[in-house]
Amino acid sequence: RKNGEILSGQYGTNLLLLGVAMMLAIQGEPAVREEHLLAFVTCLMILQLIWMLWYMLVRDRQKNTRTEKDVHATTCWIRGGLTLLAVLSLIMDAFRIGYYIGYQSCVSAVLGVYPVIHATHTITQVHFLWFHIKDVIQSFETFERFGVIHAVFTNLLLWCNGVMSEAEHFLNNHKSRLFALGYENLTIMHTEPDCNCTTSTCSLFSRSLFYLYPFNVEYHIFVSAMLFVMWKNIGRTIDLSSNKKRLATKIQGLHIGPILGLLALAGTIGVMVVYVTNIEESFQTHNSAISMFYIYGIAMLAFMCCAGSLGLLIYRADHMPPDTSKNPSRQLDTELLCGSSIGSWLMSWCSIVAVVGANSNPPFRWTNLVYSLLVVLEKYTQNLFIVESLYRQQEDGEREDPELPAPPEIFSVTSSLAPPYNGIINQAYETPDRICVSLENEEEESRQVYRCPRKPSEVSLSVRNEVKQPLNIKSKVLKNIAVFLIMSNISLWILPAFGCRPQYDNGLEQDTFGYSTWTTILNFAIPLNLFYRIHSVASLFEVFRRV
Amino acid sequence: RKNGEILSGQYGTNLLLLGVAMMLAIQGEPAVREEHLLAFVTCLMILQLIWMLWYMLVRDRQKNTRTEKDVHATTCWIRGGLTLLAVLSLIMDAFRIGYYIGYQSCVSAVLGVYPVIHATHTITQVHFLWFHIKDVIQSFETFERFGVIHAVFTNLLLWCNGVMSEAEHFLNNHKSRLFALGYENLTIMHTEPDCNCTTSTCSLFSRSLFYLYPFNVEYHIFVSAMLFVMWKNIGRTIDLSSNKKRLATKIQGLHIGPILGLLALAGTIGVMVVYVTNIEESFQTHNSAISMFYIYGIAMLAFMCCAGSLGLLIYRADHMPPDTSKNPSRQLDTELLCGSSIGSWLMSWCSIVAVVGANSNPPFRWTNLVYSLLVVLEKYTQNLFIVESLYRQQEDGEREDPELPAPPEIFSVTSSLAPPYNGIINQAYETPDRICVSLENEEEESRQVYRCPRKPSEVSLSVRNEVKQPLNIKSKVLKNIAVFLIMSNISLWILPAFGCRPQYDNGLEQDTFGYSTWTTILNFAIPLNLFYRIHSVASLFEVFRRV
């Protein structure tokens, strides 16, 4: 099994690296052009399509044999969100096709084939996500490992491609702003084709594309994370006793969190509009727009730090045993959260070094310092809060019981698969007393507290007793915190995704690090930061449902 | 526990990122100078020194209470190798001090303090590695977590610093070569101080430094990997039954491997000398030196691929159950191996893209393509071979028994701690029959085969029967393969570490990617590749001892 992992993992890594090498080459000499990259990506997508169709066909034929499912793998609201993002990606494909038709006479045919294949790929993949992402594959292991990892890295490559196009767009924007402010020794790359557009909507299409890119980019990275969990699950044996579903979330007592969150969202949109309109004006408004951005950011981040710390304090106050059941999905979530923080931390520390060492003294120098320090602190507390929440055992005495077959979720397409105990031979579940012995042994080995499964009679009693219990005060506070943090993170995603990138505009860091180093840092850090924000929204939603 | 991990892990990451930000700033504006970075690193080293001294003092006082040890954490030959590297680092510090004394009047005092602290740090750290690296910390967990992670990231930062100095040195060399070949529009950064040296040995010191850098760099990255394992072990409960030591390795039947390996080493040194002397000559010898390098590389890599594949075939031929015992050290080894391959894979794929898309046609164009493809393939098979070897259960019927308290290793300083069964309460060990039950349960859950511990009487019998058995033919072949691969990896480490970097010299990739992109890629990829080679030597040595 380990060997299959390494074999397929290395294959996927090399696929991605070849793609990245082509992307880097596009930036340099025109020997490698965008068409080549798109042709390569199209081939990969076709391969993935064939594999997905084959997989769905095989599963369809084996309908009578049951496949095991990992219910932790995804939730229906994540899939719903992804479907929304996929629809936006489809609109983007439509725009691309329209653009191609306009310039048909002078651009490569690959630019027309790519969006068609991408649209087919998106539709099939969403179908796959809804019906197969939770599968725990046990047959043809090595072959299917290759299929899944191919899908993971194809999506990652599509993400890289989207990130690159976005970065290029922002860089050109930045250059044209500098040009408008009087710097004239810059060459702006023109990406327009050589011929005239035959329809009247070409420039509309190409301008609209950049508003859709952020969604497309998040779609691909999210799908690849989900497929990665599926890959980790291959050959795993699911322990049904920890494979529980949760009841619907209660939402009483939610006032302060949503109100503050909505305020933050509204403020963000205001700031964004003011920033984008003012940044291209005179030098004076340029500076005041940047100052405004930092002051607004400081206020937001301070609130978020407080909320996170309050949540941690509440957790300190009541001790719960940690939940140590195996869950690749949660493990990945934690790693991605900490890993993607690195981008924005690096950016912040660079800003701090730049501010401290700067020779010039623009009005936003010290607000930039405070802002950067708060970014570091806020990510620190937020990560701790999320990890602490995800690794706590749920208070199932008050909420639900793992041994009780849960009612099917409302709106869940998988509800037809609800009674999960037929046809699977799971020795661990069939011999609860022996588990109990083994758990006691393990307990002494790993110093962690496990509970033995209760008898069904106890269970139904306790469930009946607690149904009417209201949420206690701690859960209420935690829920409010989670909602506030969700909305704040959305706000902080919107700002850089739609054009507020003061790191490009303020000039402080650029003076210290030099133009090319700083651009490289930003091209690495901003996409990671965007992913961090959207990923923490997903994790916080999970926290919201758990507390 | 999870929380402590995240808390300290994030602290360490931010420490490193601040250091990296300073390094990046040094390359740009002179507002941040090397002195600032060195002062920061010196502070970190002093902090680590204080923590190590405190730790050793506390352990010393608690001599009567036993601390648990993780015998997988390191082996005495790794510690021996590290001591050697540390001695070379000390020589480097001596050179640095000498250099400082020469230029005392015009350089910052930090340049004198840094080597003194670094030398103290190195000596204390080596002492720490010999006597405490295997400790499994159970008390003061959060505080000691911070101490260990601080040590990990201080060493990583020292690694980064070394890598940066090396890269700068190579870049300057490269520029002066280009200058010699007629390109004149390049500015070479002069790092000499403004005053004259008061002793006669300054230039000797500064030139010798660069031959010692490769060793210093590997020393720090290795130490930080070992400390990381110690950090992962904090709060863990060691299962004594898997905590076995191995007997001394048999070395009969070793002929072909060492001979081929020595040939490779000798050839490498020859190639290196020819390359370094010819590369600065005329355009003609320049090109022929590069061609020679590629042809030699192709021959080496082809042999290594064959050796790796042969090893894998032998493993395919006999089926053994995988060894699934928990072992953070092995886990980390695997991840580092695959992770550090990425650097050289990226470089190879870039070369491939450049060769395919190139407009010029130098004599080494297609040998470069074959060489790059072989680099990818060779890492692929070698990683598979190493992982397969490390995750196989040892044939302990023939070699040793896990339940038998192993005799102390010869030359091991920890041999005084040999009888490990006193004073540790390990329930799992004391109730072997209950483990047996729990293992049977787990076996059904995870489909892996465990063996129940045998009774002591059986054990001693089987040991007595097998002592005289010679190595079988498969083990002999595998041992030869391992030795050959070790020596080949050393060769491939020597070449880039001491100046053979055709990626700088051949110009193909630089034309395609542009000067700054390609330099960035190399600055990222070459240090990773160097680390990969030296790390795979360590892993292969482990393989050699196991088969």
C-alpha cells in the first residue's frame, strides 16, 4: 500500500512540475507559448475525463455490491458551494468560447478546444463529486490510485494556471497605474491578438473574465483537496463506529456574530470601491487610499484576534478529552490551514523588515507595521481556534450518540444510502465487547481516554432525554464567534481577490526588496493567502456545526 | 497535545520566515545589511544554548528517574557522521574568526561575535545530540516543545543562511566566467571590506570558507531533521516491543557493489577536476566540458536506475508483510526524500522544456535532454527502492527477534542504558495475552498481519538455531546494490557541491526562462538536490543495515 502511494504520488508530482516548468517558460522566451501549455492541460483533462467515466461505469455495474463510504470526506454544503463555483467556471468557459469566436481568424485552435473540454470536465467532475467522492476504493487499488492522483494534480495544475493568469493581469494593472502616475520606463505586455474582433463583445468578454477568475481558481484547489482525501482513503478500512453523521445544527441565540459579520462585509465592499477608484488618481488620493485600507484592516484584524482569543479562553475553561479517531480529511484540513498561512506570514514579515529598514517615510509606514503584525497574530490565533475545535470530542451526551444510526440529512443526495449497516462485514462493530478490551489496552498505551460503546437501550434513553435541551451559553458564544470569523474571512478574501493589493501599490517593500524579488514573493504569497481565507471559511463552518 | 504542536510549530515557522524575509532584504536595498541578519541569528543561537544547558541540567539532576528513549531516532553512525561535519564547521568558525581579526578595523563586531557563538553552539549541540536526542520528553511538555522547535528552526535558518551565501558565491563565480568569455555588461558584487587586511592570510581564509560551506550546510539541515523527530516524540508513549536494536551487520559477499561504487567516485573526482579547469577557458573547451559532464552523468544515472530496478524486482519476487509499527523517524525520512526530490525534478523538467523549445543548437542539447530524463527516472526508482526497503518487516526468523532484549551495540555511547526494562511501567508489555487479543481485533480492522509475541523459551531456541546461517543470495545482491547506490549518491553530491553546475553554464535554460527566473529556480532547486543526495546516502545506509 505504501508503495502504491509513493508510486502514484511521484507520478502526480512530476506531472505538476512539468506543467509549472512550461508556465515559467512562457514568461520568458516566446519559444514556448500559451497554446502549448493549454494543449498539455487539455490532454490531462481528457485523460481524467476518460478515467472518471470508466470509474462511474464500473461502479454502476457493481451496484449490487456495496462500496464503503467515508462520511467525513465532505459535507453536502461544501459540495453545494463547489457546484456554485463550478457554475461560475462554466460561465467563464462560455466567455472564453465567445472570445475565441471573435478572434477565430488569428488565434490558435487550442484556445477554442480548451474551454469546450474544460466545460465538459467541470460538469463530469461535479457529478463525480456528488456521487463518488466519499467512496473508499478497495478494488484495482494501484490503477485507481493513479486515476485519483491524476485528477488531483490536473486540478492543481489548473489552479496554478489560473493563479498565473491572475497574477499577470494584476501585474499589468499595476504597471499601467505606475504609468499613469508618471513612471514611463515600463513595458506593458499586450495580450490582445493581432486581428480585429469580428463580434462586438470581445473586450467585454476579456474584461469580465478577470472577475470570474477568483472563483474558478478556488474551485480547482478545493476539488483537488477533496480528491486528495479520496486518494488517502484508498485501501483504508473504515471503522463504522466513528463513521457518524451529525444532526441538523441549531441556530438559536445567534445575534452579535452575524450582525458584526454583516457590518464587516458591508464595510469591506465600501473600502474596496473607494480603494479601486482612488488608487489610480493623483499621488495624494493614492496614498490616502492605502492608508484607509490599512486602518480598516487593523480594525478588522483586531476584532478577529479578540474573537479567536475569546474562543480559546472558553476552551481552556472546560476540559474535554481530545478526539483521536482517524480522519484523513481533518488531518489534511489542519495541514492545509497551517501550510497556507506561510504565504501571508512571509509577506507580513517582509513588510515588517521593509518598514523597519525603510529610508522614506510615507504616511502609511507605521500603520503598515501594525497591520502586518496583526496579520501574523490573527492567523496564529485563528489556526489554534480552528484546530482546537476540530480536535475536540463532541459533547455527544448532549447532542447525539455515535452508535445511533443518524437520520438522513435533509437536502443530501446521498440520503438513499442512509442505512449503512447492511452488507458490510465489520468485525469491530460486531464484537463491541472485544473492542472495549482493546480500547482499554490502547488507552493505557497512549494515555488517552476512550469510551466504550454503550448498549442500545442506554442510547435511546439518553437521546430521548436531551432532545429538548437548549444550547448552553458557551456554545452560543462559540457559535457567534464562528459566524463572525466566517464573515470576516470572506471579507478578507474579497479584498485581494478583486483588486485591493496595497502590497503592489505602497512601494515600501518594492524599494527594499527590489522589483523582481518582491513580485516573485507576491506571486507566491497572494494565491496562498486567498486559498487560506476560503479554506478557513470552510473549516470555520465545520466548527460552527460542531459547537 | 495537538494544540501544543500547533502552538509551537507556528512559532517556529514565523521565526524562520522572519529570517528569510531579512535574507531577501539583504539582496535588495542596503538598508538591511548582513550584520543585522547575523545579529538576529546570534540571538537565536544564544536562546537555544540557554535552553539546551537548562535541559541538560534538569536531566542531570533527575538521573535516578529514567527517561524513555526512542531507539529509532538515530543511529550511532549518523551521530558519528554529524560529529565529523561539526568538526569541519568548527574549522570554518576558526577561519571566520581569523578573517575578522584581519579586517577588525573596518567590519562590524557582529562578524567577530557570530563565529564564537556559532562554535559554542556547535559544541553544545553535538553533546546534546549524543546524549539527549533519543529522549522522549514527558514533563513540562509545552515549554520543552518550544525549546525543541526553537532549536529545529534555528538550525533551519542557519541552513538557509549557508545556502544563501553559497548561492551568492556561485553566482559571482558564474558572472566572472561570463565576464571572462566576453560579456561585459554585468556588475559583480564585491564583498571585500574597505580596509586592507592586517594579517597575510585573509584571502586564504575567505577562499577556503567556500570549500567548507557544503559541509556546514549539510550539518545544520541534518541536525534540524533529527531535532524534528525529537519534537514529534514529545509526549509519545513508546511501545517497547517495537523498540528493538539491531545486531551488527554482516558484510560477507560484498564485491561488485563497492568496486563499481569506487569506480564511480574516482570517475567523479576526475570529471570534477576537468570540468572546473576547462569551464573558464575558451568557448570551445567550455562546451566540451559541459558535454563531458552530461555524458558522464548519463552513464552514472543509467547504472543507478538499473541497480534500483533490480532491487525492486527482487522485492517483487518475495512477498513480505509490511512493517506498520509507528516510527516518526522513518515517516519523516520518507517525506523528506520525496519532498526534496521536487527541487531536482523541477530543474529537470525545466531543462526538458528548454531543450525541446530551444532555438539554438549547442552540441550538448540532446545529451542534456537524456540526462534530465534520467535524473527524473533515477530519483523515481531510488525513492521507491528506499521506501520499499524501510517499510518491509525484517526477516527476524533469520536475523533476530523483537522480543529478545538485544545486546548493546558496540561503540554505542548509549550502551550503558542497555537493560531498558527497569522502572518503566508499560501495561502493553506486561499483559502480552491481552495485546494479542487487541492485535487480533486490529488485524481484522486494518487487514494487516501482526504476530503475537512468542514465549521466551521459543525465542531463545530460534536464536540459537540461526546464529551461524550465512547471508542468502538475495540479501547479498541487495547489499551490493545499496553500497553502489550510496557511493553513487556521494558522487552526485560532490559534483554540484564543489562547483560543477552546468545548469549555470550551458545557457540553454537561461535563454528560455530569462536570467532572473532561472537563477531563482536554481537557488531553490540546487540546495534541495544537495540535501536529497546526502539524505538518500543516510537512508541507503539504513537499508544496507536492514537487508
